[in-house]
Amino acid sequence: MTVLLSIRDLAVRYQRDGVEVAALKGVSLDVLAGERLAIIGESGSGKSTLALAIAGLLAKSALVDGTIEWPPGQLQPSRFFAPPSVLPDISPARGEISSSAGGFPPATPEIGESDRDGSISPLVGEMSGRTEGGAVEHRRSNVRGELPRLGRDIGFVFQDPSSSLDPVMPIGRQIAEVVHTHLHLTWRDAYAKAKTLLERVRLPDPEATLRCYPHQLSGGQKQRVAIAAAIAAGPKLLIADEATSALDTIVQAEVVTLIRGLVAEDGMTLLFISHDIALAASLADRIAVLRHGELIELGQTDQIINAPRQSYTRALLDAHLGLDAKPLLDRKGASA
Amino acid sequence: MTVLAVSNLAKRYRRGGKPFAAVDEVSFEIGPAETLALAGPSGSGKSTIAKLVLRLIEPDAGRIDFEGGDFLALSGGSLRARRARLQMVFQDPLAAFNPRATVARVLDDPLRIHAIASRAERPLRIAALLERVGLETNLATRAIHEISGGQRQRVAIARAIATRPSLIVLDEAVSALDVSVRGQILELLLDLQRQERIAYLFISHDLGVIRAIAHRVVILDAGKIAESGDARTVIANPQSAVGKALVAATPKLVRTSQEAS
Ligand SMILES: Nc1ncnc2c1ncn2[C@@H]1O[C@H](COP(=O)(O)OP(=O)(O)O)[C@@H](O)[C@H]1O
Ligand SMILES: Nc1ncnc2c1ncn2[C@@H]1O[C@H](COP(=O)(O)OP(=O)(O)O)[C@@H](O)[C@H]1O
Ligand SMILES: [Mg+2]
Ligand SMILES: [Mg+2]
């Protein structure tokens, strides 16, 4: 299979109160084009850090080592791409970061963004690595090959859809902006495409939803809107970071089914991040297990579930309380 | 004998100007040392029932009998005294406590408020409570925000059992915990139930967790009871549409070789 992106010796450290936290340690991983790869692990294991590093959304203060390489030919060809060597040293487009986070433009564009169509893409390494000093060049070297553009090459869905939706902008406008920005359609066409996207994520009455504000929607509906925005520009890679964790079981299953369908229809690569090994296994072709910032096991879903190599993976599997597991009530004798 | 009996409980709110029943004609009972689970989709009324039982909100109709008396009729000192027997643990202990408070302070409050131990006795009581929930006694001096999520939930449980309750209401109490920690907390709850004969009203959206710990389950749909019964029987063979949907939506781990468990 073709490699979509190669991660080599990726290490990410955060500074908090003068103390360094190693969030990722020497992670190497190839994401294959078209696969559904799940990243699982307990809280604090580094799952979100890995997702943010790939998407170029790491906090500016994060210290990054290693490389994320996008082999040629894997990204959308773009007339707006400058070769990396001639990238001007622009200030990081902060609006673009938060906007790209949900695939949305900022409510108030910042200087340098008016010419967004032709602006420089937020680079993975640039975003993660830009520090006050002269560390920019060093950081940039973290990304090799073509440079992915968030919102267009990568769609990102967060656990909390409200964090990526503008509360005071109609849903239709928010999605149309992504389309307008990345696909260069006219506003009329962008709105038409937004409506099609709302149909694709199976929102009832897309026409009316275009005019809705986020607070008028349920949690599950907001997540569908966030997914519509994330896939609006036809990204190669969709990253879902605990995207269904805040939803109830029934809505979670519906959203997982939706993601599975969209990924298949558009031939997207999926990075599905979850603390729930059973949920991950229901969706993924391969599963990567993170523990304390290290990638301890990676394999086909069937192998991870039925023949885990690491005792930690086995422990995670055994801790899962399934509908066929022996109830704890029975394990220690009866009561009541 | 029952610890808690709820009958024809109703609570109405307004949505978009129109009244709707968040809880509608709900009745159930819980016996000593029994765990009754409330399951249902989000918005089905689980937390509203928890708040009604705890009298954090008042019902529009219905009756709540707790330890054999009309709980809704109590007020003032008699309500306060009875409240010591009815405790709660919520999903996020950080939200429930002042994060800067020390663990000792959090455990001191119920002992003081309900006059369970004298000032001189309290440090010993606190140490005993920490040991009871599997925490080191030297954790007492740490701030709530400094300890891990699992430790915080143990502190919340220690606080709940400090007043020797007959019933604890747990609303999504293990939902935010990692699987390994979750298993340990569930074991702790079972252990406490067996030793102290505490009853639990256990709210969870996770049928796997409910099946592991609950004796009986009530499945709610839009404020009404859709079905109820023995937890394993209901989950193995749900009859209601919402029960079937919940079971179908629960992620299944299909393991063909199970050497470990
Ligand atoms: N912005 C940040 N500043 C400081 N530490 C952070 C930051 N983000 C994450 N961390 C720390 O990095 C580690 C990995 O976190 P994260 O990637 O969020 O894990 P996960 O998503 O698996 O829960 C944790 O110890 C976490 O506390
Ligand atoms: N204070 C309130 N005012 C108005 N509506 C409320 C209030 N509290 C809860 N509701 C509504 O009552 C219904 C039941 O909510 P809740 O008991 O929190 O459900 P659950 O805990 O099962 O998710 C929901 O539709 C919710 O929006
Ligand atoms: Mg995370
Ligand atoms: Mg609730």
C-alpha cells in the first residue's frame, strides 16, 4: 500500500511551570493511504499530541523532534503551494489555526489573512515549532516533502464540536467559508455545496439547518456539522480525536457509522483516536497502542484483539467491560 | 424492606416555550445493599431523577419514600439529618470540590457538618476513610487538583461514605475514568456495598458497566420507563425499542481467543 505520511522518531515535549513533560517519545509510524488507523491508549498517553502534531496544531511552546514526511503525490496538487524552500517567513496565521481546527475561518480575520487564498499553508512543523526565538528553521525541518494544508488536506474533528463552531455564525456560512476558501468556489456555489454536505452527514432538513446557529442543535447534530466542515474541502486525511466520546451510546454508533460511510465514499484515510478499544476495533483496519508517549504495539485489528504481543494491550482488552464479560458481581460471590 | 421507593415521580420543564416532561410517571424501589441502574439515551431524564431523589430539585408530582418515611415532607433539621444517610458521587469530582481545597478539608466537611466526629477525632477518621477507599493517608495534605482523576473519585467516594449512608446516588461516576481505573473503582464500590450494605442508584449510559455492577436496571426513554428488570436478563434480551437500540449500539469486542480472561 502507498504511504500517506511517515512519522519518524517523533518526540514532543511540553513545558509546564518550568517542568518538562514528554508527551511523545520516539514515535515512528507509517499511515497508509486509504486505511482506517485507530490510535488508542489511556488518558495522557499522547494520543491528542500525535493528532495535533500531524495536523500542525501543537501549542507554540511545544518542543518537537523527529520528522513527519508526506511523500510526493499524496496531497492535492495546488497552484497555491510554494515550494518549501521559498516559503516566506510569515507570522503564523493564528486565525487559520483555530479555523483550521474545525476547518473554519476566523470570525475576525487577522492581518495577513485577507489574501487567504494565496497565503502560505499552516505547516505542520511551522505551527508546532514556531517559537519566539530563531527556532523556526529547526522546526520547519520536522516536515518534509509536500506540505499539507489543514482544512483542505487534513480534516480535524474534535471531541467537543462547540470548540470548532462559531456560536454567532449560521451553520451554512461556516461551512460555505471552508468551501470558498479551499475550493475557490463562488459564494453561491459554496452555499450549494454546504447544503449537499449537510445532506451527506444526514442532518434532517439541510435547507433549514444552513440558517441555524450551533446552539439550536443537539450535541450529535453539532458533531455532524463539525464533520461536514472537516470534509468540506475533500481532505485526504480525516482525523477524529475522541470525536464520539461525549455522545451517548446510540448517537455515538450513528456518528461512527456516518464516519465509516464518508471515509469509504471519498476514499479518505482515517485516523480514529479513542480511549475505547472496542469502539476502535469496530472501525479500524489497524490499531496503534500508545502508552506513556510510546508506541508500544501496532498491528492489524484482528491481531491486536486476538493475539496482542504486549501484556499492556492484553490488560486493556481484559479491562473492557463488554456485554459478554463475566459481571464483577459474580466474580466475588453474590450479594444482596 | 426498601431503602428508597419512588412513585409516579414527575418533573416538567419548558422547551422552546412549551412544557415537556423530563421525568414522567417514574416508579421504582431499591432494597438494602442493592444496585439499581438507570440507563437511557442522553436527555432521557437520568440526571433529573438523581436530582429529584437528592432533593436538589422538587418534583411536580409523585412521592419519594426514603428509609421508610416521606422524604418530600422533611424540611429544616429533620431533612438535614436524613440527608446524611443519602449521599452522591458525580462524574467530575473536580467540579464538585474546590480544586484548591486539600483532601483532608474535603473529608472534614461532612464529619463536621453532620457532627459525626469531634475536632480532635477527625484526623483519625479522615485517615481511616482514606484507607477504606484504598488511598495512602499522606494524600490528606494534597490539594484536590494535584491528584489523579482516579484518586479524586476515591476521595469523592470516601466523602460519600463518611456519613454512613444507606444509599449513594452515582451519576456517571465512572464514565470519565480510564478502563483500568474504572475497574478498580467498581470493585471498591462492590466491596463497600458488601461490607456496609449500601444501596446504589447507579446512573450510566454504558450498558457494559451496568451489567458488571448492577442487580437491576431501569431503561428510560424521554422521561418514561421503557422497561426494567434483572440487569443481565434485560441486557441479554431487551424488549423495548430503546433497550434494543442501546444494546445494538454498545461496541462489542469480538475476541476469538481469550487466553487471558
Ligand atoms: N498544552 C500542553 N501543555 C502541557 N502539557 C500538555 C499539553 N497538552 C498535553 N500535555 C501533557 O502531555 C501528555 C499527553 O497528553 P495528550 O496528548 O493530551 O494525551 P491523550 O490525548 O492520550 O489523553 C499528558 O501528560 C498531558 O498532561
Ligand atoms: N433545568 C432545566 N431546565 C430545562 N430543561 C432541563 C433542565 N434540566 C434538564 N432539562 C431537560 O430535561 C431532559 C432530561 O435531562 P437529564 O435528566 O439531564 O437527562 P440525562 O441525564 O438522561 O441525559 C432533557 O431534555 C434536558 O434538556
Ligand atoms: Mg486526548
Ligand atoms: Mg445526565
